[in-house]
Amino acid sequence: MRFSILLALPPLAMLILAAGPPAPRPAPPADDTAPQPVAVALKAGPIREPALKLLLRAYAEASGTDMAAPAWDGSVDALKKLADDHKIDLSLVDGATLAAGCHAQTFAKLDWASLGRDRFLPQAASDCGAGAYVAATVLAWDRDKLQASPSWADFWDIAKHPGRRGLKKSARGNLEIALLADGVSPGDIYRTLRSSDGVDRAFRKLDQLKPYIEWWDQPGQPAQSLASAKVLLTSAPAAALPAGPKSHIGLQWSGCLDEVVSWAIVQAAAHPRGALAAIGVATDPARQAIFARLANLGPSTRGGFALLPAEQRAQNPALPANLQAGLAIDEGFWLDNGEKLEARFSAWLSK
């Protein structure tokens, strides 16, 4: 019976039975034009959810793909581990992380020919980063206790405005603020800090205020300190402060510290084309306006508007007049000098 069945098989089937299982079929060639999913690392904080909503609604819907957002604590080491483990393709990083990561080749050089460098202002287009928005550190104060808008010089004037002050526990930003308070013009800040005398001057200015400082290290702490009357004035990330005319917190934009936060593609990205396409969608002028609204980066904070060329910014009538009020953080300076200045700051704190 078995023999009669074999005879009934077609010749091809008999050949297969004699030769063993068929060889695996070769995989079809990869489609270099198919949309790719993207995994993006975003720090916790006021920007995370708006950025996720913007990307998820924009790139994922446009491409018909998924977008993952693995947990990330914001540290450089954790970001590098995610990248090394191929768990992320794209990240939203501050200027310091971008500069260090590009130097260490953690981030890939961007394909600006595809992305379009002319869509961005020069400060928003670097080798490894495409500007997403401007993060501003502002002088914030309790308007119930201080009606007039203070300056950084007022911040140091304890006699005129008694009360404790809040500053971030870091040399970065505080040295600039100290020199602004000491009368150095914004255009001369980094020329001054590139000399040992200039650094000494900044630390001497911080010495004057040291007994009155409440140090913060998390974005939400300044607003909490103001709400609990722990401080009268504080430096603070603008995006982490309540906004609107009903808020008791005032924001001083003159002398704020501006930092470009950028999209960066990791060197080991599994889906580099998808990451580049996601950047293109997220930095569209219309998306910038949506993001500014979702992230509370409206007219006052400039948000993504500051990174767009004039003709694209003109499409946003809410663009504020104080666009040039801030001091742009010099990432090159901090890449070259940050380690030694932070070490000196830590030693100064411990005295």
C-alpha cells in the first residue's frame, strides 16, 4: 500500500521525499523605501508627553508604523546603554548631551541633504542635531510679593529684596548668570569666562549670594519653592512653570539663558531612515506650532519658533517681540571647560 501511494505521487514530490526537506527560501530583498518604526528616548518632565503626542500623531500616522518610547532617566550613561542595546533610534537631547555625544560618536551625523539645512536657523542645525525647540532658563519670582520685574542684579540685591534665592546646583548657567548680574554684557560673557580672571570674577559674585541660596536640581523644584514661599526669586526652566495671567509666578525674559534642544539619531540606530523621517515630520512649521501649544512653549517662551527661518516664523503671528532677549549657551565652551568648572563648583559648594 505504501508503495502504491508513492507511485501515485507526482515525480517532483518523489524527488523531494528522496532528497530530504526543502532548502529554505531566500529572504526577499529589503525594501529601502518602506516606512520604518522608530524608538525614541525622551526624559521625564513637562516636554515628554507633548513630544510623544506630536510624534505619535504625526510620524506614526503618516507612516503607518509604530513608535516606542522606552524609559530614560535623562542620564548620558543610560542613553548610551539604550543605544548600545539597540533599543532606541532617536532621542531629544539638551545641548550638552548633544555636543558630548556627537564628539564621542554616540550620535550619527545627520543627512542634511535629505533633511534640508535651510529649514533651520544656523544655531539649530549642527552635525548631529536638528533643533526641536529653545529651552529657556528664566528669572522667576513671586508676583504677590514683588510687583516690579526684577533683573539678575536685583536677584543679588538682598538688602532691597530680602529673601532666599533659588539656583540650579551646577556651574553651567550659574557662572553666566553671575556675570550678567555683575554687569557683563551678554556678548562678552564667554570671552570673560575664557580667562581665569573671568571665572574668578563669577565665583566671587556667587560668594556674595551663597548664604541665601536654595539649590535645585529637578525642573519642577523652582515652582514648588515659589509656591511654598521657600524662595522669593529663583532661576527656573520656563517650560516647568505655570503660565498665564492668573499665575502668581512672574517670568523675566531679559537675560534668560537659551539652549537649543535637538533631535539626534544614535549611531547604532536600527531604523535610521525612520528616525530621519520622524525628525522631518516633527520639525515641520505647522507641527512646531502644535508642539509649542501642547508643551506650553507659547509666545512667551518662543519654543520651536526661534529655530525656524524668518519666512517660516512669519507664518506664526504669535511670535513674540523678545526673541533676542536671551543669552545663547555656548556648547563649545562647556564641552571644552565643563569638567574642570563643575569640579571647581563642587569644591566651592563644599566649603
